[in-house]
Amino acid sequence: MKILKKIIDKRRKIFAIRVNLDPQTDDMWNIYNLLDVGDCITGTCTRRIQKETATSTMNEKKRITLTLKVKSFIFDGENDSLRIQGTNARENRFIGMGVAQAMDINPPR
């Protein structure tokens, strides 16, 4: 794991890091041990977006960047992945505040 950026603000009680995951390491296990319910995590995920026109509706999958407030998370040791479930914590044009969403984090293959 390589730390790209680190922000520590003791006055506002903020600790944020941006990391680059390495393949074939225990980085996912380390992130699993660092996470806690109530933390916010930013990442990309896919979401089905409905577009409505005057005559029809179309479903389209979009890759969007979200900030989730963690409600639960599960580590999968076989696939070396982490599944995070939570609610949207930052306004986005595709998804409203407080909407439930899941995010999968996988190291690069």
C-alpha cells in the first residue's frame, strides 16, 4: 500500500488518506481493520440510472464516484475484496443524499 495523500486536522477531528493498493499484498485486510461503522469512504461504483423522456424510460449503467457513510462491511478472503454498504454522504447529480449503495473494493489485478 502506498499512501498518496494524508490529511490530519485535529481541530475538526478529520483523518483522511488516499492510498494506492498493490496486487499480491495484504492491503485489503489492512483496510478492513482500519474501517469502522460511521466512517466515510470515497470510491467509484456502478449504478443503474433511469432516464425518462416524454414517451419512454431508459436504463443506463453509469460509473460514478460516491462518498459513502459506512453502515456495514465484509471482507472476502478468497477474492481479496472488500464490500462496503452505506448511504450517500455527498450530493451527486445521479444519486440523492442518504440513498443506500454498495461499493466493492478490489486490488488491481
